[in-house]
Amino acid sequence: MKLGTVRSGEQSRAFRQDGSGRTFYYDLEDVGSLLNIPDWERLPSREGEPPAPADLLAPVARPGKTICVGLNYFDHAAEVGKAAPEVPALFSKVSTALTGPRNDIRLPGLSMEVDWEAELAVVIGKRTTRADEAQAREAVAGYTIINDLSIRDWQRRTSEWFQGKNFDHSTPVGPVIVSPDEIDPESGLRVETLVNDQIEQSGTTSDLIFSVTELVRYISQVLTLEPGDIIATGTPGGVGFVQKPPCFLQTGDVLRTRIEGIGELCNTIQIGNDQSDGPARNSSKQLEMSALRRTARKESRQ
Amino acid sequence: MKLGTVRSGEQSRAFRQDGSGRTFYYDLEDVGSLLNIPDWERLPSREGEPPAPADLLAPVARPGKTICVGLNYFDHAAEVGKAAPEVPALFSKVSTALTGPRNDIRLPGLSMEVDWEAELAVVIGKRTTRADEAQAREAVAGYTIINDLSIRDWQRRTSEWFQGKNFDHSTPVGPVIVSPDEIDPESGLRVETLVNDQIEQSGTTSDLIFSVTELVRYISQVLTLEPGDIIATGTPGGVGFVQKPPCFLQTGDVLRTRIEGIGELCNTIQIGNDQSDGPARNSSKQLEMSALRRTARKESRQ
């Protein structure tokens, strides 16, 4: 089963898709509202055409919380020069940081260190406190994709990563939530970032240091997870800032984030392109410069 | 003007109190809902008796975000052995971490390092992005009190403080929000923590490294502040873990958090007292031990 939220005129609507692709729509504005209704499976719905991929929105419009896990793949911990943590390293994103699976990511011209982090995200379906392993499994409504876009210079400004991870609408989520009966992260789902169709990250969820079940169990010792909450499980190796020379996203770059069995996010980067930041930076001259820099970097690695 | 939320049977209600103490009630469940209505000042309200202090709840039931500032007083930065930061150090609390101004704080028996952090909190009244100084001033609906209760051993588990700051219902907020025409943090408001009526922290908001206006301006460069959002501005010197020997809260301790011109939070600590954590720890024997430990500590400091 897949759950999603689709644009519908000026509004939005939650839908469910069964294994054969039949789509059923609910009179609810997003999957967050759906999951917060006990026994939502019994709600009336009406069958309709499958949604157009371009109309898909972030499945949960405003999660009560989005908890992110740092350093949860050995190769990523190694590439950033950190030891793998003994317990999950947690931080959070506020809901204003999230955006849809196809939206442009518009950032103010305050930084040039815009980096990618493809991640499997868990969506909670059930209020859960101090879960044991079985309860942790039951808490999961399904899986979706996040790119935990990171503004590295802001992330490094203080010991706390929060400010580099919470720029407005910088974190794409979606395109749908896939239920645990369809995919199993422990069996290994390919997680990839592509920038302008070049693969930058390619890992597998079977390499997670703390599994989904362990993360839900651990986090629920501290706090109560609620329907619609999201846990971003961490990123595999291949981020931009550790490359030599470091590689960051530029205006015009197309960022694709893929997870096997879920789908793809596709977002174009726009940096410093709004009125308050002076002249637009996505001129053809700049796109050309960006392409040249990228090619030069790739050649220097070969 | 003061704004607050009061228990009303099984429900709750937002109210406004004018300078003469006249109280007006709204058909809204909390101040968060009130502030999210444009021109809420024009909403109908009806006058009633002032609320009983024991019936006051956290003014904003579920803030869209609660952003906390670390190390924002020189004496606190010094006592924890850190340099005063060049930019605000930010982290966040999820809404499940908050509790009312008089609620017991019930923590699972996972830690003995439960510490206090009295803080002035700013409540946002207006959607604000990339504010200049004047816009930052206009963004503030008023001020309230937070105790950013910190589970030190969990805070130190990883580089990110999040998990030590987000235990369920561990952060009391309230009792009311006082508008900026009544109090001015820059003129110096006394901020205090008392444990069992003994003063542990006593600072003044005129010593904030980054003022309220600077914090709103800085944070709004990163993200959009929305009505009902909270910024906890940091704590003055006098936290428990740096004392010699370290001093932590115990079951039965009464934690008072006071700010001049706003009022007081009063919360009793309960650690590991629920069924899932084994036998209750708040036995009279333990309260006695706690009192003995506290007295011994105070004597050793004199």
C-alpha cells in the first residue's frame, strides 16, 4: 500500500493506492490528518484516477516532529572523520524546513555550502512511548524519502547542527509513503543521490548502524512518537563537503534522491534568487560556470 | 496585557487580561489558536472572573516550533567552560516536551542527572522571515517563562543536545504571556530558579549576550517564525551540574522558576515513579535522603 497527498486545485487531498495501483481518495488534506484518525482504514474513500506525479506534495504537510539521526552509516561516519556513535545522535527539523518532492529548493544567498544527504525516512502511524521491539515495529506506518539538505557553513557555526538543517523549505520529502508489507529496509534498499544525473551517493539501508526498529525503540524512551511524526534515518557515504575539492550544489543543479521501492524526489536548486538577495544568480553565464566547475571536479577525481 | 490559557472542565480556553486585571475569555482552546487568527484583537470575547492560578496551562498548547538558545549569558558559558559563541547556538524542543506551569514533571528512571535552566521565552505574534531590527521587534507577541530542564547524561551522549532536552513533558512553560508594552528584557528582568525555596540561579535579562531582537533577527534569516512559536533565550549561571559536588533534582523536589513581571512556574519532580520503571521512588525514606543530601551539599559549599 502507498499513501500520499496530492494537489487538488487550491487544496490538497490524501490518497491510498493498493498493490494493483487502484487509487482511493479521502476527504482529508494530507496523510498526517489521515494517520491521526484512529481506524482510518475504515474511513469512506472514493476511487479515482492515479495522481499525476507532478501534483504530489509532501505526504505529511506539518509533521508534529521530524527527528533526524546523524552518523548512522559507517562509511558516512568515516568520511566525515567521526567515530560511529554508540547511541543514535539526534537532532530535529521544524516543519517550515520541509518541502514537496518536486519543488524548487530556494535558498537565500547566505551560503555557498549547500550539500545533499539522501535518507530513508520512517513515518509513524501509532502513538508510541517506550516501545519494546514488537511495539517499535508496529509503530511504523511506512517509509518515504528525505533529502536532509545541509548548509554546511551554518551547520558548523556552533556545536549544534540545527541551524544548518532548518532553512525554510530546504528538505524535500515524499513522493509517497510505502507500507512495511511492501518493503523492508533490513533486506537492503538502494539509497541514492544524483546531481545533474551523476550518482553522488549510493548506499543500502541494510548498512544502517541503528536499524529502523532500534531507532524507534531508542527515541521512544525519550519522547512519545505520534502519528505523522517522521524519523530520518541518516545518510550513507558520498556527501559533497568531504570530496576533494569539496562539491556543493549551485543554482540550476537538479538534485534527485532515490530509494528503491519508494520512488524519487527531484528538486532544482535556486540560491539567492529572490528580490531581497539582489540580482538573480541563475543566469545562463552562472549555469555554464557551474557546469564547468562540476566537470573540472569530476576530471580531477579520475 | 497578559494572555493565557486556562483549564475549563475537560477543555481549555484562551484569555486576555488588561492592565487593571479585567479578564476576557475567547472561544478558542489556547493562545496559540488566538495568535494564529489575523486581527485577533477584534474577536468577540466575554468578561469573566480572573482564572485561578492552579488552572493555568501552558499558554501555547503545541507551538509550531520551540527554538532554544544555548550559552547566551557570559556567566553560564563560563561556568560550563565554553567560550561565549559568536553567533547564537540553536537547538529545538518538540511540543511533546512541554508541560504546564504547575504540572508535576514525571521522568522515567533512566537518569539521575536532572538539571534546571530558567529562561525568558519569547512568544511570536507575527509571521516573520528575514527580519530587520524593527520587524524583529514587531514579531514579538510577548514574554513567558520556560525551565529548559536538561537531562545532562543524555544531553552529553552525542554532540547534539536534543535528546537531553526533549523528554516527554519535562519543560514547564507559562504561566502567562506578558506583552512588550508592560516589560522590557533589555531593562533587566530578574530570572531565578529556586529548588525547595533555595535560590540556585539568579540572573538578569539585561545580561543576555544576544538580545531578544538580535535572536529574532538571526533566527529569521534561517527560517520563518510563525504565530505561537517560542524562542527560549538561554539560561544564566547557577545550573546544577557544575556545582561541586554536582547537584541534580530528586523526586519530591519543588522547582520554582521566576521572572520579574511575568510570574512563576512551580513544578514537583517525580523520577521513575510509574509502573514501567518498577517501585515508586518517592517514598518518605527517599525524600528524607534527598533532603539530607541537599543539606550536606549546601554545608560543604559554605
